Amino acid sequence: MDRTHLQALTALVGDARISTRPDDLTVYGKDWTKAVPNPTAVIFPKTTDEVSRILRYCHEHKIRVVPSGGRTGLAGAANAIQEELVISLEKMNHILKIDPINLSVTAEAGVIIETLQKAAKEAGLFYPVDLAAKGSCQLGGNIATNAGGLKLIRYGGTREQVLGLEVVLADGTILDLDYDLRKNNIGYDLKHLFIGSEGTLGIITKATMKLVSLPKELRLTCMASASFEQVTKLLGLVNFRGIQPTAFEFFTHECLELVLKHSKQRKNPFQEKSPLYVLLEIEKQPEGAPDPLEPFLETAFESGLITDAVIASNSAEFQNLWGLRENISESVAMEGHVRKNDISLPISSLPGFIAEMQKILGKVRGVQMFLFGHIGDGNLHLNYSGPFQQNYDEFRSITRDTEKEVFELLKTFRGSISAEHGIGLLKKADLHYCCPPEALTLMQKIRAVFDPHGILNPGKIFD
Ligand SMILES: Cc1cc2nc3c(=O)[nH]c(=O)nc-3n(C[C@H](O)[C@H](O)[C@H](O)COP(=O)(O)OP(=O)(O)OC[C@H]3O[C@@H](n4cnc5c(N)ncnc54)[C@H](O)[C@@H]3O)c2cc1C
């Protein structure tokens, strides 16, 4: 970007809200993935009108931009590696309205999810999208990636919460779809195109999201289980008993050991080692109603689905058990190089798929696997890890060959290569494993309608 453009953009927001400082370019030029950030500048609009004027200018002058949220993305979708202008939403961080009758919250896109959750709680309500990155990720980023998270099994993911959106299109047009309506059949529901579009169709500036009543007190059990077959049967038992889980998560013993190594405050609740652990969270029953958890655990023991179980009896134990699951991503990052796969399957296909996948993984040398995730949603996080001393290209070559084999297998099960993290830069070469060519062509045409000059997050999802 030449000096004239920089001056014109500076005139739109003032000196204090545009930066070319190397440390800002490094920080705002990348997400959690490995990348060499290379933006030309970072701009911090405060209003939708400013976003509109910035985009109108960029559209006219064909300046490429990268919308930037909390940069916790795991697919490289917020990486600016081709001298783009980064548009950070972090200063658009106001909660505008909480409506306890409509059960909704309207907020600017840069609001941090944890802040949104706290504001809802203060109003006696609950915002149910919950993820380990909640302290940094933003509402706009969650919408642009259609974030799933820990409570999807009960409340749905981000898409299910969106009532309305305000979006600025590539040419600066402000598209006001910010309705607060539960029912609204007025032709194509355009807001859904922006959900999960990874910043390629427009910049989300405001959203109205559903809220729900505060959950009752929560009960949490961690169960040890011998195999994936038992774990899927365990979920079947949960369904059969009419238990409504607020979370059903799993991790392997290797993940547990890793978290205990890197998060010293976490404690192993079990004496005996087990291949798999499952966290089941439910709401406490109203006073006087029978507790479903203990009879459930008894049946699970008797039928051999679990070998051990603990129930959190106070808030420290509750936090400890959740910490064992929530600290896995951070612990893997501390351990060495990481390659993350985020796949999904029909839940009933998981045991068959995993048995075949283990054969592929069993052949790999020099790389460790950490398997965990939202198994109640059929979502597995497969993290490949290699020591930092290992040459990265060598690590990547081993993991690349393996992931191709895993994706081929996944295709035969009609699974998805991206359950929730998105495609970004990292997975676009693999999109063909689960996206039919006809669908890809339609997506490319849609993108061209919304952004004819291709200035919005170029190179993300597809070229
Ligand atoms: C420890 C950890 C745990 C995680 N757990 C989960 C999980 O359980 N479930 C899950 O789904 N994800 C998870 N993630 C991934 C990540 O948190 C999500 O993808 C999140 O939604 C990204 O939000 P963000 O604000 O950080 O977006 P960013 O990383 O900044 O951006 C992500 C994408 O959204 C675009 N974007 C950002 N803001 C806007 C906007 N206002 N308008 C248009 N486009 C925009 C960017 O251009 C980019 O394409 C986890 C990440 C970490 C680090």
C-alpha cells in the first residue's frame, strides 16, 4: 500500500487508530496458527460508518483487507500474509442492549465472548456458546467462523443463536439484517451466508443473539472408559435415559498426562490409567426430583461401559475436571510443533472410523497424537505433535502424508474435514475431500457477487 493510501485511510480514522508499527503488524497479522505475518497496516474503526468508509476506499482502490477479531482462529483465516490492511474490530466492543422479554442481546462485533457471557449473567440470562478461547475471541469472529464449542450438544452452535446481523459489504454498503425476530420468512435468509464465511463476504459489525434462561446448578462427572465403542454406547444410554447433557466431551489418557505436565494446578482424579475419559455435564434436578446421575452411572458400570467415575462435589473439583479438558489445546501448543485436524462424523460411525484411523496412525513414527473433542457432536480434534527440536518441514511432511490418508478414510464415511475451526488458509487444499465441486463453484460465484474485486480476506477458504 503506498503512502497516498495510508494518508487517505489515516484521514478516515485519525492518526491514533491506524498503525504500521512492526510489533502491531506482528500481533494483528496472525491468529493461533504458524504464519509469517506481513500486513502493511492495522486500522481500528470505532463505528459501522467508519468500517463502511474504509471498505469503500479499499474497494475503489482494490486494497486487500483482512477482518480481524480476537485472532484465536485455528485455520489461519485471520492471517495477513500478503501485505493486506488488517481491519481490527476490537474497538467496536459495546453491548448495546439486553432484552429480557425477547431473550436477546445486541452487541458490536468486537465484544469478547466472556464479556458477553458476563453481561448476560448479570441480567439473569445465559449466552450459551462457550469455548476455551472465550477470554479472547470476539462475537464477530465467532459468527464468521460459526464457532461450536462445549455446549453445542444442548444449545446449538453460533449459527443457532444468531437472530440478526449488520454487515458491511466489500463496497462499503451497510446491509442491515439486524432483526430481533424469532420468525422472519422474507425470502432468502441472507444472514446465514455470513455465518461461517470467514470474513470473505463482508465485515460483521453488529449482531443480535439469542439468550436463554440461566442453567440450574450444574453437575459434572468424569468417567473412565475402555474404548470408543463403549463411549458411543454411553452416549446412547444418555439419550435412552432422557438425560439432557449440557456437555459430553472426551479426551485420551495421553491428553490427560499432557495437561498434568503443563498445568501444574490440575489433578488426576483417577488412581488407575484408562484409555479414554468422558466429561458429562447436566443440570441439577429441581428440589425433590430424583437425581438421574447416580442411577445412570450404576447402569453404565454394570453394563461395562465405564470402569471408573468421579462426580465433582464442589466448585474446585468442578473447575479441575473442566480444566483437564479445556487446557488440552494450550498444553499441546507448549509441547512442540502442532498440526490440528478438526473432523466430524455421524456419531454412530465413530467407532468404525476410529478403528480404521488407528491403523493409519499406528504406522506413523516420530510424531505423537492427541485425540480429544466434542464427541457428543461427533467432533474429534486430532492434534499431531512433534518436538520443537524436530525440523518443522520434516514434521509437516510426516503429518501431511498421514492426514491425507485420514481424510481419504473420512471421505468414505461422509465426514467433514472441518467440524468447527473453518477452512482458512490451512485446510483449503483439503476442501475437496468433503465439499462437492458443484458446491465449491457456487461458493465462488457467491463470493464474486459480494466482492467483485476480491478484496475481502483473499486466499481464504479457496483461491
Ligand atoms: C484454546 C482454544 C480453544 C478453542 N476452542 C474452540 C471450540 O471449542 N470451538 C470452536 O468452534 N472454535 C474453537 N477455537 C477456535 C477459535 O476460538 C474460533 O474459531 C473463534 O470463533 C475465532 O474467533 P476470533 O474472534 O478469535 O476470530 P479471528 O481468529 O480473529 O478470525 C477468524 C475469522 O473470522 C474473520 N472475522 C473476525 N471478525 C470478523 C468480523 N467482525 N466480520 C467478519 N469476519 C470476521 C477473520 O477474518 C477470520 O477469517 C479455539 C481456539 C483456541 C485458541
